[in-house]
Amino acid sequence: MAIDQVDRKVVVERPRVVTDRGTREAIAPLTTSTTKTYRTTAKIVGAVYLAGFVVGLAGSGLFQSILGATGASANLPAVAASSVLLAFGAILWLMAVAGDAAHGVLMFPILRRYDERIALGYLASRIVDAVFIAVMVLFVLLQIPLASAFVKAAVSDASFLQTVSGLFAQGQVYAYDIGMITLGVSGLMLCYTLYRAKLLPRLLAGWGLIGYAILFVGMLSEVMGSGLGLASSIPGGLWEAFVGLWLIAKGFSSSGLAQLGKDASQIDTA
């Protein structure tokens, strides 16, 4: 009986040893990619801050030149004479509204790595802020058809149209105040995270905390008739302009980015 012999090869595989060097080489590209992503995000956020500051000032200037010092008077003859400029100012404010919502979206992935609840709260408050400012712009735009009707109306109807215009102007004020109160809340959440996670220098993040706290308190008092609304927005507005330049030039702190992803209680706050 013939027995076929089949050559068999025995393959001995040596165990693969993963060294620290290999691990570092594998992680390094991921870390570099993440850092570049956050660097790009910082530049975009900074640009949005600066753009919002500029268009907000320009829009407010147009509103005040037509609707009076507060930007919310029932001045239908002035609106009729400058309806195009008023509409342009409204468009500028709508651009600022888009920027407010964009802040929440852009910062969400970064804030979530520190605290997901803060990230969600910041995103939600930014959206609410944007909605109320959009409502403010709507009240301004409604003054344009009222002014057109006012010019053509009889004397008996003019008084009624002026009254409606006054109601819209008051609604504009309240929508703006509530939007700014919400902005104060969102700013406090943002700057608290920037301070704790060291994403910005402590002095700069602290300035933001103080500025948004003043804005929040000032706008709350404005609803009650204090008249401090405009003054209370100055510290926070200047912070947004400065931090916009900072983020474009330097971005977020590398030491702060290195700590993201840790449990909030483990982050070094010294």
C-alpha cells in the first residue's frame, strides 16, 4: 500500500511587539489633524466675531439715523423717506443673526469635548438669541409698509397707523432685549469653558466672563426701564472684537486643546 506523503510547512509567526515609538507615530498624524481642524475653526470663529461686530455697528447706525437715537421710534415719515436704507440695515442685522447661529454650530464640537451639557446649552442659547434678533428685524421691516400706507392715508387714518408703528417699535425693543439677555447667558457658558479648559489666556477669558455678566444684568434691568442696555453691551462687544483678532492670529491654546476630552473634574485648573 502506497502512502502519499505531503510536505507540510510549519509557519512560525513571531509575536508583534508594539513599541511606544510606533504608538506615537500612529497617534501623531491624528493629533496633528485634530489640531489643524481646531486651528481652522478658531480662524472662522474669529472672522465671524469681527464680521458680526462690524455689521452690527453698521446696522445699528442705520437704524438710529432713521428711527432715532434708540433705533426704535415710531417715525413713519422718516421711514418713508429712507425705506431703502432701513431695509439695508435690516439685511446687515440678518447677517449678524446668521453669525450668532454659526457660533453655536462651530463651537459645539469643541465645547462638547469639555462638557456636552454646556455645548448643548451654548448651541441652544445661540439659536434663541438669533431667533429674537430676527424677530427684532421683522418688526423693523414692518415699519416700511406702514410708512407707505401712512403717506397715502387720510388724516383720520394717520393717527391709527402711527399707533401701530409705536407698538411695532416697542416689540422691536423687547425682542432685542430678550435676544441680548440670551446672548449674555450663552457668553457666560462659553467664557466659563474657555477659562476652565484654558482654551484662551485666563485674563482674556475672565474679561469675557465679566463683560457678558454685565450684559446679562444690564439687559435685564433694561426690560424694567433702567436705560442701561446700550452701556452694558460695551464690555462684551469690545471683547468680541478683540477675541476675534486673537483667534485669527493665535487660535486656541495648544495646552487647552491637549486637555479636551478629559472628564471636566480632571482638567487642570491651576
